[in-house]
Amino acid sequence: MAQQENPLLYSTDGSHLRACADCGRHPCVCPAPPAIVPARTLLRLRLDTKGRRGKAVTVVDGLPSHPARGADLLRQLKTHCGTGGTLKDGALQLQGDQRDKAQAFLERLGFTVRRSG
């Protein structure tokens, strides 16, 4: 009989739930995501109303995939603009037309920001 990599049949301690979603191992052996350098990052800022019944949403695209940094930047933007928002598909979404405030804040952090759309 061949040896299995994971002979676990049943467990109540929850250790099988701690496995990484990408590599499937615990502790995770995935390479760390690269650090975001604001001076070399071009962000696109646009206003979107599609699929929202006419409600405006400010979308910030172009942020490299770095989950912790994206969530931290979203929290800072929401606090600065005084509005709600979310992180969907690698894009930051802020409720309402917050383009001016978001652009000024991101440029103050050192990002290059271009308006599109």
C-alpha cells in the first residue's frame, strides 16, 4: 500500500482548516508578495456607475496584489474621505465621487495617479 501524504481521516482540532488556500500547506510556503513602491506604482482613478442603479463609486485600479497593504491603504482612504468602501478584484472602491480627495491623498503618499474614464 502506497504512503499517502496526508493520512488524516477525521479531526476535531481544526488543524486541517489552517492550510494555506494557495499552496495547501501549514505553515504556508508561498513566496512573500513583493513590496509596493509608491514611486514606481501608477494608479488609475475613475468614477463608475455601471451595475449600481446610478450610484457613483470611485475606483482605484493598478495596485499590485498585496493583501495586507491593499487593506491598509483602503482603511486610510476611507478614513481620509469619510466614506465606506471595499476591496474587490484588486481594486479599491470608495462610495460616492471621491476622486479629488483620493487623488490628493494618494499623491501625498507618493503614488503616481492618473484619472481615466
